[in-house]
Amino acid sequence: MRTDPHPREDHDVDDDAALGDDPDLREVAPVLAEVRRHPPLVHCLTATVSMGIVADGLLAAGARPMMTETEAEAPVVTGAADALLVNLGTLSTDAMSGIPATVAASIAAGHPWVLDPTAIGRAPVRTPLARELVGLRPDVVRGNASEILALRGGTGGRGADASDGAESAHGAAREIVALTGGAVAVSGPVDWIVGAGAVMADGDRTPGIEVRRGHALLTRVTGTGCLLGALTAACLVAVERSGPDDSPVGPSDLTTAAARAAHAATVWLDVAGERAARRAPRPGAFRTALLDALDEIGEHALEITTEDR
């Protein structure tokens, strides 16, 4: 997510034709369209403060949210979902204590899951829990640079805000994907995604994928990072359903399904942020416009992939 006030000039025209000509969107359109065709049910253990935008954002994208978080019920009902999001921001004590059992149940059901280690580093409860959860091999870990560094022993940022540059987390991200076999998505002024196949047979490393999209208003509405984690979970299901025989659903550098899903979700939210900001230049209206833009982009992806068939 960009933190400068204006997106790139080549994305300044707000019309449906511009969506059709957007190379980033065309690249991920098969994943977005699959979310629309077969809406995944995403079980979200997420921050209380962000539940509204996470649920509304998933619905706008075409997915379905399930928000049950209690220790008594979450491990039981997660089997009905298609994917799981574990976001550690401002969870209740009951929800926090139920996370390990819920993750275990989701894994046993064969569902993909996303870990969003929100605001870890100094927090004495969620930090050791987040490091423990990495050992359960989430398909995608999504966070800002300080959160990713904190998973490997760093001190974290200021609350949910990063105090480290995105590039400083690249080494920690590669260490995490070596442990999980999945992908890490680092959010920042330039988003960066790396998958477990980043080290090639000859020992060289692929550079990962940079996403230079988005708008500063994404950082001025509570819960957009949490929503990105939920969209990533939905895209994980879509990539898995698309199967190996379908056309590629991301850049060739993205060597795992997890990395392709993280890339698709990042582009979806970032381009929606650009589109929303052109219509609503203040945070209150931007939140509503963002939901509309997620819907429009998903609908457009469905249309163009239908035309290409």
C-alpha cells in the first residue's frame, strides 16, 4: 500500500476502459474471477476493531465471511469454512486462547490459512503466540516490515505501524518461507511478495514481486491491512480451485500457489484503493468507495475472463 498521496500517473483515469487496460489487473484477473464464480467462505479470527470492514470487504469482493471467534465454537465451526484468517490485533482473551485449536482444526480439514501478526514485537502475549503459529506453517504470512522482523526476533513497530523499511524485512521473509513452504507478503510503500520457491536450483534467488500500487488513504482507514489478509485467504482458495491445468494466474516469479494468491489479493486491494481515492478524497467516504471498488474490480475480472474463454 502506497503512502504517498497520489497513485502513478498512468493509473489516473477512472473509467471502465482503464480497468480493462490495466496490466496488473489482467494478470490476476483469473484469481479474482474464481472468487466471484465460486465464493469461498473465509473464517476470520480478526481484530475487534476491524471486523466490520473485513466482513464487508469480503462480501464486496464476492467472498463470504464467518466471524465466530470464541474458544468453545471457533475450532468446531472452522471445518465448514474454506480458509482461515488468523489476525492477532485486539482479539479478546477468549479468542486468543482458542487460536491454536482453531488452526489445528483448519489444518486437519485441509484448509489454507493466513497469519497476520498484527502489532507483535513488544506485546507479551501475542508475540510468542505468533512465533509459535509460524511453526504450524501458514500458507501466507502477511504483515508490515516490523511485524515480519518481529517474527524472527525483532522488537516490532509502534502498535500496528511499521518503524522499519520494507527492504529490511526481505531476509526475515525468506527465512519464514523456508520454514513454512508458503509465502510472505510485506506491506509498505512498495508491497513485496516472496514464495518458498524463491531459491532456484542453481542457488540464485528470485527477486520476489513488487507491487507499486495503492493510495495513502488505505493507511487512514482502520482495518485495511486486516482486510488484505482476508482477501488473501479468499484468493488462496481460488488459486487452489483453479488447478494446474488452467492458465497461469500470476507472474512466473511467483513459484507457489500461496505467492500467487498473495499477489492477487494485494493488487486487488491496491487498485481498489486508487479507484476509491479518485472518487472520495477523505477517509470517511473513502471507506465506502473502497467497498464499491472491490466489487467493481471483481465484476470486471469476471467479465474479461469470460471473454477470454
